[in-house]
Amino acid sequence: MTSWKLPRAFRRWVTFGCALVVAGAFQARVHTRPQATTPPTPAPQGPPAAPAARPDEGPVRGPNGEVIGFTKTAEIPGTPWRIHDVARPHPKVVTPGATPGTAPSDAIVLFDGKDLSQFVQMQSGRKVDPRWPVRDGYFEVGPGTGSLYTRESFGDVQLHLEFMTPSPARGYSQDRGNSGVKFMDFYEVQILDSYHSTTYADGQLGAIYGEYPPLVNVAKKPGEWQTYDIIFEAPKFNGATLVSPAYVTAILNGVLVQHRQKVMGRTSPTSTIHGYLPHEAELPLMLQDHAHPVRYRNVWIRRLTGYDQPEGK
């Protein structure tokens, strides 16, 4: 049998055509493949813009167009008020003392340098006029005449007083310039000459007597005037049940010595654990007579009220 072959020119033409088809298919595949892209560079960000005032916040304006409050801002948790609430009471205006330590306008001046008319002493169960001597703008413990009590009763208060322990110093430990401030006649903050004098820690100047020593000893020398500023929060009772204990914050000679310290109870007994017995919401303040001629001056007291009281009270 005779073999048959395609002409050489025709074979070349077919080979060239097939090559063109394969190349075209490859090129089409390359162009249809997904192309990798570079993510755009984010534009630089500045500080976040302040939120625009909401139309429902209800700013309230004063006579000069100034904003004096709002009506529909967010609530303040635990209070009936909203932030910047226009209806929230303003505190009453109090004029501070002309110089540091002098009484502000809402204080009750217990001693103005002239007389002890704001105090009494007790004699055989009766109130009598004080027998502590007044001299040259100060008064002095009248040894053996008894302690001094305010005529008025108080609960939560701010007390300011200045005192001087005797000079030259005599005695040791508790027998040296001893007096004391007793709130409600039950809760004592100690007055004592503790300048280079050793006694038990919870009985020195600045102590809550029998419970807490002062944070630091900042006693001045005998014969120098010293200053107490004391915040006393009275205990609260519901009948015979203690609802809240007393707290004392005391600043002695400009230094914090008691930091809202919880009082354990009546501070006098030494043979029993201190505890509370129910009593009236307000009772007199007492200055102790320990037969040491401690001097006092510039004594004033302020009743403390809560937040959001009407302005006139």
C-alpha cells in the first residue's frame, strides 16, 4: 500500500496555526487572572470632633444670654438631678472670716474673747454660770470647778478652737496639760501636752481618746497657741439600733491627724470595749476640766447640713 503524506507547506501552515491558538489562550488566561491591589493609605485623623449640642438639652439662658443651666441632659446617678440641672438649688452664701481661723458668717461664736455666755457648768445636777476665768481674750480651765458645756446642743458640726498648754510644763504623761473636747459629751478628741512627752499612743494630743492615735505628732511647745479644726459627724440611731457610727476628721496645727476615722463608741471607759448606746440627735459640746490650766480662745462652731439645701437655709 502506498503511504500518503500531506504536502510540507500545508503541514507548516497547520503547525503555525496551532501555535497561534495556544498563545492566544495563554494570553487570555493571564489577562483574566485577578490582579493584586494595594490598599489606599488612610487619610490622617485629627482629634474627634466635639459632639454637637443636642436640640433636646434645653439650655436655659440668663439675662445677658449666658447659659445658666440645662433641662434635659443626662441624669446624675443616685440623685434626682441632671448634669448642670437648672433646677438644682444653689448653696447659701457664707462670708468667710476676715483672716484665717476667724469665724465665717454662719458660725456660732462660742467665745469672742469677752465672756462665756454660750457655756454653762453643772453643779448638783443644775446648770450654773461658768466659773472658768476670762483674761485678755482667752479663758482658762478653772481647776476643780468642773467641765464646761455649751448651752446649745449640736449634731454634725465643724469646730474651730485654739488652745495653749501650760508653760512651764509640769508633770508627766496624762498629768501634763490635760483637757479635751467631747462631742455630745461622749466622743473625745484629746488635748494634752505631747511635746517631747511620752504617754500611751491613743491618749496623746490629736488622738480619738482610747481608740486611735493621731496620724502624726504635731504638738507645739508648751506656752504656744495651737489650733484644732475638727469635723464631727454624729452617730445616727433608729430607736435603739445604730444606723451610722460617728466619724471624726481632725486637723491639728494645719496638719491632718484624723482622716474621717470611724469612732467605735463612747470613748471614756477603759475597762470595757467601746460601744454605742442610743442618745438624742443633738447634745452639748464639752470642754474637760482635768485641773490643768489649759487656755482657750477663738472658739466657734458651725452646724453642717447636707447637699442641695434651699439657699436660704
